[in-house]
Amino acid sequence: MKNFVQDYKQRGLIKEEKIGFDQVVKHLSRARKDLKVAEANLKIDTEAAYNYAYLAMLRTGRALMLSYNLRPTDGEQHKTIVSFCDYILGEEFLELVRHFDRMRKKRNQFTYDEPDLLVSDTETKTAFETAKKFVEKVLVFIQKNNPQQKLI
């Protein structure tokens, strides 16, 4: 992990900081709430549901970083979080992290570049299911690495 952290610190993308575990828990709690919001919007607004599914993954990834006393800095925060997840979670999470990155790119497209870009029902449902798996699996991962801390 040292090489990853050193590289990202030198590039100004992350910083080390003493972070209370309560911050990790808050991000994970909000991620679960985001999943509920995403599910509630599946039949109403695919873009909103997709966005909240993505936010659940983003907050979970941020919680993972915080659990290592690392914080993304200004600039490429979302991309940095995805890269950190890929590095830390490894092969077992490869497909989930790849989907997370595709969702990041898609969300960026319809948020900033192409506001009329459509997100299909199927794509949104897949994003939601992926987000649920990601949140729960990362929650277990964080708990295993921090057995003294109580998660939600």
C-alpha cells in the first residue's frame, strides 16, 4: 500500500489524516440511506436512481479510505476513490470496482456533459443491484480490518 499512498500523495490526490471511526460509520450509514433513495426512485426517475446508487458506492469507497486514515483531496476525488478501492479490495472485488468506475464515468457524462443522455431501466436496475453488493461487501471488509470498531 505504501507505493500507492506515496504516489497519490506526491500527485496531491490524497492526504494522511487521523480520522475518527465515527466518520467511517457516518459515511456507511448514508450509503445505506442512498440505496433506499435509489430503490424508491427506480420506477420514478432512472437518472435519480442511478445517481443515488452511484453515491452509495462513492460514500462506501470514501468510508474505506477513511478507515485507512486517508482522505481524497481536491481534484479527482471520485476517480481517486475508485482507484483506491481497486488497489485495496483486490481481485475479489474486481468486477464490482470496474462497474463502480463505469458508473462514475456515466454519471459524469449525464451530469456535466450530456444532460439529455438517457439511462435505461435495465442499466439503472443493474447499477442498483451492483451498488447493494458493493456496499454490503465493503462493509464486511471494513469490519474485518477493524474488528474493535462497531459498524452499523
